[in-house]
Amino acid sequence: MSTLLRGLVRNLAAALRMLALRRVDVRDFLCTPEQFVLLTLLSLVGDIGFDMVEHGSAGHLDWQALPFYLVSPAIDLLIGLLLARLFKRRRLLLWWPVASYAVFFWLTLLLLPIEWWQARHGLMADTLARPGMASLAATGWAMLVLLLGLQRALAISLRRTLLVLVAMLPLQVLAASAMWERSLWHSTAEATSAAAPVGDAANEPSNAPLLLGEDFLYDEGPLLDRQLAALKPQRPGVADTYLLAVAGDAEQRVFKHEAVEVQKLFDERFGTAGRSLLLINSDDTAGRQPLATRTSIERALLRLGRIMDPGEDTLVLYLTSHGSSEHEFVLSYDPLDLPPVTPAWLKSALDRAGIRWRIVAVSACYSGGFIAPLANDDSLLVTAADSTHPSFGCEDREDFTYFGEAMFNQALRHTDDWLAAFEQARSAIRQRELKEGYEPSNPQLFVGQAMRARLAHPAVVQLTAAGR
């Protein structure tokens, strides 16, 4: 056992020097079948760690996915065989897989905390720093380092090294795609079993709805109850701000990402930490964040109404999803059949909750239709479009809708003045729409007289540090 561990330390040390662009000889690695098996097992542990970070630690291993992950070491052995035949050096047969797994061991240690941080902050697969991009960059760096090590060790030309790279690429893509097919770890919020496709089921699209186990249905209510119970109560004599952010449609991740970022913005800048709640329809968060439904929205509003002081505190309600020309805010999570949020229903829910001071922002097409039904002296209403035009940016490739980017990710990061932020956002959106050839969405703003006076009064919190 001690010999095995010493060999592992030797291989990892050589890989670390290689990553630091130090000259490393092929003989610096201990290339034995035992080391190859040990490093393969370490790689599997790292893959399981990534899946647990992404999907949650409560779950189980999917042993049926193991063959997909064993494709990678088999391909690495094939690459090693080709290198050994090409350069007539038998040592290369195991050098490539041993060196590869040793290099990726260090990169896994680097990527795991990055993925954990992004999962904790709801950024999975949503930004340029997302794990997929980080993993892609790490893989590119590893390939560069390994090929540079091969070139130095064998004293071959750059041209031959590039030819080796071109020959390897299809095999590396095959190995990666095999692992992407299945996850080794499934959380308790996911299906506990999966059946092989039969008949027409084999032709179903790859983006079919996530199949959730029965426990998910029974856990949804208690999950919402726990998060509602965790909301901090209002502080007498302090004008607290509360946030409810709703991502309505599960088909595009932009809505989930936007709601998460709005919560982060308000928690960090406007004092809502401990007083903010997310309702999200997304496969990424199912089982960890309550779904956005009429029931969950109404229960959240009723809870907020009970813990807020109606004379002191302000609710910021942020809604982001698709919208219809009938002024319906879409709530969608297949295969559930969820009724939309309409202006009349939302007004009734807010009134029943007894929440007086309201700031309602609706990021959806035709969202201007929410203004007239919700308008009163105690409200500020802002929408991504007027009642007859669509808004833009509702695509997976976007991190924010046009409205969310301009109003929340830009304007409100630099000002506490909602009126100034809206004017800045409206101008930015108009310029972007003109540049991209879209018909103007015409974002709308309404401010009731009492709310205008409240925001202008120096003793009243304008979502500034005084409310934290």
C-alpha cells in the first residue's frame, strides 16, 4: 500500500510541475496499471463530487451510469496505444492516461470550490463563469500542458504535436459526450429510477421535462413553509424592505437567473437579507426552491402581510416570465398545468395580504396591462413593456431580459432612486432595441402620490442603507 501511495504522490507531483509549465520527462511519471486504476478511481470520486455539488448531497449513486464514465479511461488507453505505436515507445501506452488523470486531479480540486460557490449562489450554468465554461477552459489548459509535455519529452516538432492534437480531438469529444449522457449522482428531488426508452419514447426530445419522484410532491408544501417561517420579522420603528421574486417559466433559464440575481442585488444593496424569498419554476432548483404557482405566491404574500408593518414596511414584488397579449403572466412547469397570474388576481392577492406599500416590477411581454388594475396611491409599478408590445431577451442564451439587465443589473446597482433608475433603464432599452431592429417595447412607470411622497421624504427609507 505504501508503494502505491508513493507512486501516486510521484505522479501528482509530476503533474503539478507540468501544470506550472516546468519541464517534465516521461520517466518522471510512474506508469503502471495500478497507478492507472487508482487515478481512474480518484477521477470517478471527483465526478461524483461535482454531481453532488450541482444536484445536492442528499441522493444516491446511479450505478447504471458507470459504463458511460468508463468510456473515458478506455479512450485514454487507446490514445496511449496510438502514441506508443506512432513514436515507438512502449512507455507512452500508460503515460498518457496516467499523466492525464494526474493533471485533471489538480484541476478538479480547483473547479470543485468554484462549482460549490456558484451552486450556493444559484449561478449554475448561467454565466460566463459557469462550471461548463470553467470545465471547458480547464480541459483546454490540460490538453495544452499534456501536449507541451509530450513535445518536450520526445523532442518532436510543433507540426507533429499539432497533428497529434487533431487526431486526439474526436476521441476526447467522444469521451466527454459519453459522460454528459448520464449523471453518476441523483438527488432525492430527481427521479429515483429511469426506464429505457421504448417505441416512440426513444424519439422524445432531450429537453423533456424532469421526472420528479412522489416525494417531491409531498415535500413542496413543507419546503415553502420552512422558507416562509425563516423570514425575519419587521423591526419596530424601522422601515424594512421585503422582496418576493418570482421566476415563472421553466423553459428558459434566463428567468431563474434573473430572479436569483435580483435577490442578490436587494440582499446586498437594499437590506433585504433574511427578508427575501424566491419562487422559481426550474429543473435546476426543483426540490430546493419552492415552485412559482398561484398558491405559493398567495401564501407568500399572506405570510409577508402578517410579519410586515403596514405603516412602515415596503414590499418589492418582482415577476419575470413570458407574458401574453391578454396580460397574463405565465406560470409554467411541465408536466404541471399552472394557471397564469392575471392583474385582477394579483391585485386581489395583495389586497387580501393587507400589504399597503408596494413596489411591483413585471418583466414580461405586454406587462403594461398590469398597471391600471394595480395602480393606487401607495404603489410604484414598473413594467418591461406597455400593454400592446412585447419585451425582449427571453432566451436561454441571455443572462437577463433586456428589462432586467437595464433596470436591475445596471441602473439599481448605482442608484437608490427608482424614478431615476427607470429613466436610465428606459433609455438603455430603447437604444438596444433600435440597434437590434426591434419595435420599441415602451417600458412603463406609475407612481402613486403617497408613494411618491414616501420616496421623496428624507426620513423614509428609499431602499437605502437605512433600511438594512
